[in-house]
Amino acid sequence: MYELLKGWALAILRVPPEPHAPIGDPASLRVFRAGRNYFRLRMAGWALAELIALGGLIFWTAFLIQVEGMARERRAVRAGEARAGGQATTVAEAPGAKADGGRRGAADSKRRQEAWKTRLKENIRKSVAEHEAAGKPLSKPGKGWESFKQGCVEVALLVPAGTFVLIWALKIFGMVAYLAQLPLTYAVRRLDYEMRWYMVTDRSLRLRHGVWRISESTMSFANIQQVVVAQGPLQRLLGLADVKVKSAGGGGGHPHQHGEDMHSGLFHSVTNAAEIRDLILERLRRFREAGLGDPDEKS
């Protein structure tokens, strides 16, 4: 499955599977790759990100289901109260009272409002009493998760009932999109590891990495001035290190300027950093002893 995705991605993005060797004796070519633990670290980060995304999807789906259920219950209660209020009004009407039907509307509406306020106060009093009896006092209004949930329920009561159909469609779409991106993001992470090439000959070196955006640089030994091995705490734990190669003109400037990238190369997260450094320094020494150093130094 992965090989199929890999071939498809390389063909669509037009990424050549392997860079050409830099200038130098083909017999002297050495190819280095990022360490296997770097790949494991990248995949662990991918898995963690996907688990967090899945947890978020499950949590908010369950939350929306709960809000929808509470909103439906409240709608049903209000509808029942409205029907009960209408029946009480019909029974209370005497046959002779129909003559003043135009005048009773305002009075009936006022009575229903008063009855609703009374029932609301009674429900609040009962809810508070139940929570206190259970040893779970209610949180202050406007604070806490319950207040947020109740606010979402109130919003759900204001929107049309058909909105829940749209919400369910979005839930399904989100889950399908999540499942669809899993193989794609996995392939991209793995390709990012596999498409890292570090090539060294007796005269130059070539570094390439990237899948979506390919970065390839070639440096001649005539311009290389410094080779540094750097290792962070996590890299030290995983047995990895970076080899930084700097050429003429790369010593100044701000570290975030693009210009410095033109004068530096990075063997990122390799397991044999000392070997790479010693190889470059040895070939650099031979290159200069052969009289092929920087042309500016000869003048």
C-alpha cells in the first residue's frame, strides 16, 4: 500500500527518486542518510498528532450529541406545557365568553407568562435542592463547563430543528476526512525521511530534502570554511547529531535571513556525525593540498 502511495506521490509531485551525484570522482562518492531514530521520532510525532485529533473529534461529537439530546428534551417539555396551557384555557372558557375573544388574548398571554415564571422558579429551586442533597453544589452562573454546555443548549433551542441535520452531516464529513488523510499524512512523513540525501565526493557535496518543497544545495570544497557537529538533548538521547557545513560568506547576517542558507549545509539527524565531519575535513585538506583551493587565495 505504501509503495503505491509513494509512487503516486512522486509522480504527481514530480520528485526525482534520487539526486544526481555532485562534481567529483564517481569512485569517491559517499551517500549518507538520516538516522533511523529520526524516522521513529517523526512517526511518533505524527501518531501523537493524529491521536489528539481523533480524541478531539470523539469529544466534540459526544458533546454535540449530548447538547442535541438536551435541546430535544427541553423542546418536548415546552411543547407539553404549551399544550397543557392551551387546554386549560379552553376548559376555562364559558360558552358566553367567546363573545369577548378579542379582549382575552392579552390577559391569557400574561397569565401564561406568569405561570411560566412560576414553573421556572420552581424548577430552579428543585434543581438546587437536588444538587445540594447529592453534595454537588451548582457552579456559579456564567462559570464552568456546565454553564458553557447550558449556553450551547440555549443556542440550540434558538436555531431551526433542521440545523441538527446539517451538524450531523458535518460530523460525518469530519470523520471521513480524518480517515482519508491518515494514509496521505503517513506517506508524507515517511517520504520526508526517505527523500533526505547527503552526498559527498572528493570535490563537493550535495544535500537535498523535502517532498512538497524540495531544497537542494551543492557546495564546493573550494568555498567550505567550517564544519561543526551539533547535538541537542533529544538527539543525544536518540544517538543523532547534525553536521553543519559553512562556506565563504556565510559567517555574517541574521540567522533567519535566506541569504545564510545559500552559504550553509546541514546533515540533519545522522548517526555518524563524527565520521561525516572527519571525511569532509580530510577531503577538504587533500583538495587544498592539490592546489585546487579557493581561486581568490592564489592571487
